[in-house]
Amino acid sequence: MQIEKHGLSVGIERVGKTFFLMITAVGKLTHEDYEIMTPMIDSALEGVKDPTVNVLFDASGLEGWEARAAWDDFKLGLKHGNAFNKIALCTNKRWLEVGAKIAGWFVSGEVKTFDSLSAALNWLNE
């Protein structure tokens, strides 16, 4: 029996009202992954009036979402969408590039895709 690796690694840094959220996704994400990640993000932003969030999402190892996890992702975007300033998605998968364009309709900030983490970081730090 082969165990499939999946999950999220989340890092959050804060400087004043600006947050830098780093997410690395691996495998096929599940509802349980979001049950762990969502409270971390909620807690970090709690009590901060009009926070600004810049996101580096490394999806190079992402294979997809379970249906319920995709819904969790959508709800998370709606809940905190006004806080997002820039979202840099690092991927080489065409379907994620299309998904990023659709996600851009639901968040207030700018969403761009990149082939490399260094290019994504450079854009976030502009």
C-alpha cells in the first residue's frame, strides 16, 4: 500500500498591518488540510483593522483538491478576499493558471502566476 503525500505548509509573517503569507501545497488537498490552515489565517488576521496580505503560493507540487477542499478554498478567499493585496502563484500547470485568473475575480488584489519562486518573490516585494 502506497501512502500519498499531501498537505499544506503555512508561514505567516507580520510587519505592522502587512502580512506575508507563504503557502506550499503538495498532492491533492483535503478538507482536513483546510481545517488546519484556515484557523491559522483567521487567528493571524483577527483584530487587525484593514490588514494587507501578500501571498506566495507555491503550487509546484499541487495535484488538485478534493471537492470539499475546493469549496473550503473558495470560502477562504471570500472571507479574506478584501485583505489580499498581491497573490503570487508559482506553478507550471496550465489549469492552475486558469484557476488563478478566476480567483482574481473574487479577491481585491492582483493575482499573477510565475514559473519560479524568485520571480514571484521579486514581484511581491516591488
